[in-house]
Amino acid sequence: MTDRYERIRKALEKELTPGPWEIKDGRTDTVESVQGYPVCTVHWQPDERYGHGSRAVYIAACDPDTIRALLEERDALREQLGKGMEQKA
């Protein structure tokens, strides 16, 4: 079985802008670190179906520190689940 999170784990090994991230509103939404370093810009298109603001909010919420914490919590819970299953056997 392959780890479906392998690509995320490899990306987290890179030197990434640390979180938390926040949104700077304007004509385009810029996601920045709290230190003011730009992470990305989400451009607005007048005819787009989904709001650019919602994409920027999602990107800002998914900073590397948060993703690491989620993966650590997931791995710990999976390990506990595995131990529980061994004890039942």
C-alpha cells in the first residue's frame, strides 16, 4: 500500500515559508506569512465561477506548520488504532 500523503511529506522537506499565513486583500489576494513574506497571489477573474477569495483563504489555512501538525496527529491516531487492533487479536 502506498502512502497517499507521500507527495505532501516530500514537499514539507523543502525550505518553505513558515506559517501561519494570512491574506492581504486587494485587487488580487496575496497570501503572506505573518512576517510579511509573500507566499502566493491568487488572481481575480471577472467571469470566474468560484470566488478567488475562497481559494486564498484555503491556501492561507494550509501553511506548512499546520499541515505538519495534521500529519503528525493523523500518524499518531493511526498508530493508536493499530495498537488497539493488535490487542483485540
